[in-house]
Amino acid sequence: MIKKIFENLKEFYYLFIIIFSEVRVIWIFQMIFGMVAPIGLILFIKVFWNNYNKIQAIHLISGNVVISMVMPLMLMLCSRLAQMKYDESINYFIGLPIKKINFILALIFSSAISYLPASIATLIFTKLILGINIEIQKVLFTVIIAFIISSLSFVGLGVFIGLKSKTPIHSNIIGNAVVFFMVFFTPTIIPTEKFPKIFLWISYLFPTTYAVNLFESIFNNIFNGAFFINLFVLSLFVLISFVYLYKFINWYIE
């Protein structure tokens, strides 16, 4: 059992190094572009909505974290898989004696490292713009766990879009449409109490709702039953994603 764990970690490490060697060249651009939309959105809200309270501000910060970190990872995953499928470079990894899960995890974590500076910068700037004091250092470990589980909850969707798309352009269009839907039709930015009831019920089908609620609980330093429910539901999304990857995904190019 322990030997298998070390073999998987070794396999993941080598795949991570291979994939990260590409990402490290463009991480600065990902950081810059990853900050533009979330910070611009917060500036827009700051100008046109001045009567927000602390609870609503923390909700905005939580939504911004999801937009700046979790969703770009899904887009990066589907885009890179579509490109690898299109230029047939995925055949190299298919031919290796590796586990598909380790390959996907290497893709996710290599991209996560490149987007992490953008997410941290977005969190800092959002706090300054909204004038909210959040002592992140006290809940840093919980924030890291939330980052990981929230990112992994989108894995199945990202892989599905990437491998089913005919071209990288097709993948980008579908991926951005899905992100647009999840941002504006789930309570990512708009507070739950102000969200239309009909869309609120639909929003429970998407991991963004639970990811935002999870970060909101952490930033409010409230670890009650709702926190563990959101954590449990995101864990279910992760489990479903990995079962889907393992059982139903066809990795071979048709």
C-alpha cells in the first residue's frame, strides 16, 4: 500500500515537472490577465454600489477568489486538453505507462501554481478596495484546502469540454460560455438574499455556489454546519469527477 502511494507520488512528480516546464514561461501573463476581470468587476461594484455591508463585501471577496483562481483553472484545463488533442501531443502521454488521474492532477497543479499569485493579489486588492479587514493568516491552512477542493470540483467539467471539443477554439467558446453562466446565474457575485429564486434553485447544481459559500464561511471565521455541508458537497463533485475520468473518458483520439 505504502509502496503504491510512493509510486503514484513519483509518477505525479515527473508529470508535474514535464507540464510545468511549459507553464512557467507564461505564468506572468496569466497573473496579469487573471487579475484584470475580478479587480475591474470590484471597482465597478465599488463605484455603483456604495451601501454594501461587511457580510455582502465578504461575499464579493469570496466570489472574486473563485473567479480569479478556480474558474481560470477549469478554462486552462479544457483549453490545454483540446490543444493537446488537436495537435495529437496527447498521444505521447497516452503511450506512457501512467495513470490518467496523475496526468490530470499534474495539469491542474501546474496551472494552479501559475494562477496562485493572481488570486493572492486579487484578494489583497479586493480587501483594500472594499475596505474590509480579513485576517487570512489565521485561516491560511483552511483557505489552501478550500482552494484545492474547489479547483478539483471543476476537473470533470474541464476534461469533458476539452476532450469532446473538436478544436481549441471550440473548447474556448464553450468553456467561456460555461464560466459566464456560472458567474452570472449562480450567487458568485450577487448575494444569495438578492438572487432570483428561480436561478437560486438552478445554482445548486453547480460547484461555484458551494465554493463561494465555503470561502465566505472561512473569511467570516464561521465553521458551523453550513461550512461542512459545502465542504461535503464539493467533495462529492470531486468524487464524481474522478469516477467519470476513470470509468467513462475515452482518451484516444477518434
